[in-house]
Amino acid sequence: MAVGKLLALLVLLQSLMGAGVRSSIIGGGDAPKGRWPGLVYLDIKTDSGERKWHCSGSILNQKWIMTAGRCWDETRWDRTGVWIGTYELGMPSERYMNVDLVDRLPEFRAAGNGFVNDIALLRLKYPLEFSKNVAPVDLPNDDDIFDSSSECWIAGWGDIGKGTKPLQEVQISILPRKDCKAKYPTMTDAMLCAGDPKGKKNPCDGDYGDPLMCRTARGFVQVGIMSYGSPNGCEVAGFPSIYTRVSSFMGYIKDRMKQLDEELASD
């Protein structure tokens, strides 16, 4: 009986989180269940307790989640919940987790119509238990190369309308940096751009933090973190989306997790 009541409560909470907004991965379709076990759904609230926004993130290990730094402003960051093992919003997730802390790269800042150094790490209060629907993502190796020939996918929920909505996915291409730089002058070497030159396949509002996953011989690895797109809309020809290049921040990811784990263990 207690388990049944808990599941009903989780369904109600997720339904309320998604009320009144629309789906936003452009050109996508329903992802097969279990295809992206490293993806999580973040619910972020203001100091008043009202819902502020939602983003996606990816599981790094049993205690750490990676996402976009833009998902928070300067209000309290402890009002963040993480839905683990989610497939269909409005239906039960495997678990809901609270967050110990949010660590956004200090060099994060707004630039032009987007952001630079757009990455953040979340430490969970309790360790995850992995399953077929909950597993860490693989990160790039030093010798990995990703370009327009790579098979890459973006997955997320975007802004979900009323009712249930399965996880959405779409295959997109990494595009030449010089072409994207012309559209996004503040683009740096620590970013990459991906999408569809015709604007028919793209993430959109609410997809910030979505992992860009590309296939390698050892399976899919997370190459990027969805950061921003055209200020004129989500389906604008010639304007793909900009992603934080994960390989540019491997030092921050590894060193910061280790440092904060040691600091918290000594408290």
C-alpha cells in the first residue's frame, strides 16, 4: 500500500511539473526505452518554492550529475531535484534525488546571445543504484575525434505539454566550426555546434543540459552539453545549436569532483 501511494505521488508531481508548456525537440521522435540510461531530468525552483525551470543532465557516477551552468541564476541553488531513470514524464521515475550542492564553473558568463564555459556539476545527497535504466555516460578519450561523419544524437524532454510524454530523440550532425562562427561570433574553441542546416532537427527551450551523444567503437560517449541556439526561435534555417565541448573541461570535471568529495568527507 505504501509503495502504491508513493508511486501515485511521483506521477502527480511529474504531471504538475509539465503542465501548461509544449514539447520542443524539433524533428524528433520517441526514444526506445532504456536507450539513454545516463539522462536525468532536473527540476529547479526559486526561493519561494515555485517552479523556475527545468533542464536535463547526465550521470557521471553514483554521486555526480553534469549539466549546463545556465540552468541557474544567482538565487539559491539547493532547490534542485533530480528525476532518475525517467522515460515518460507524467509516469513514475525510478527515483527522485535531492542535491547536496551545485558547482558552476567560475568562468561561466553570458556572451552575446549565449554563454561561455557553460557547464555545472551537481552532487547528489545519496549515491545512485545503477540498473538497465540508470547508468553513467562515457566521456571522450584524448584521441577521440568527432566531426560531420560522426553519428550523433540529442535526447531530452524539452518543454512538455499536459499529459504524458516519452523521451524524445533526434539524430543530428556536428557542423564545421567556421560556418557556425559566422552565425555565433562569440563561439569559442570550447564549444561545438550541431544540428540541421535547414533547422528541421534541433533542441529547443527546456532542452538545456541535454547531452550530445556520439557513437564510437566502444559505444556512445557524451561529446557536448546543449547550451543555446538562435535567439529568433528553435526552427530557424542556418542556425544550429551550440554545445559545450565536454573534452575541453575534462580537467575541471575530474579535479572538481575529487576536490569536493574530499572536502565533504572531511566535514
